[in-house]
Amino acid sequence: MTDALFDMEPLERPGRGQAAAGKKKWGGRDSTKARAHCRTLLPAACPSCGGMITAEDPEDTWHAGHLEDRGQGGSDSLGNIVPEHARCNTSAGGKLGAAITNGNKVAVDWVRERTLKWWP
């Protein structure tokens, strides 16, 4: 016999479904190829802030960024990769990570509230 109070469906964490399971990590040789592709696109406007990125800019001031973020289902194809300011690229990832973290906190609070308030 199961107690209905503790029969809960497991919560699915954002970005960890079957779609994200098949994705490999980004880095190493992939990022080297992406940066080489981005160098051919310079000068270009940053997709986040609109500022110009030129070939004269130091390499550490720009990243190979995704037009559609990998966390949002974007691919690693060269058509989705453009030069982006380092600060813009890292802040976008931070905002996405914060949204996922805050979404998990809301979900956990909801489960805690549902399980603790079982008395009449």
C-alpha cells in the first residue's frame, strides 16, 4: 500500500532532459576551430551589446559566442558561432545559470511546502 502523501512525480531540472543528454562538452579543439572561424568574420558587431570587435582587438577581449545559446538548444555549427565580447558572453551564461538555479529553488520550495503541510 502506498501513501498518497509521498507519491510525488520527480521534478525535472531544466536543461537536463533527453535533449541535453546527447550534447558533448564545449572546449578544446572545438573552441579553437570556432575562434579561427570568428577571425574570418572580423570586424563584426557583438550580438549582445552591438559594440564593434576588430582584428586589432586583443584575443582575450572576445570569445567565440553562440547566437542561440547551447543551454537554450543551440548547436555548435559554424552558422551559430559569432565573435562576442568576453564580458557579454560570460554574463549571458551567468544569467542563464542564475535562472536555472532560481527555478530549482522555486521547485524545491514548492515540494517542501507540499510535503510539510499534510496536517488538516
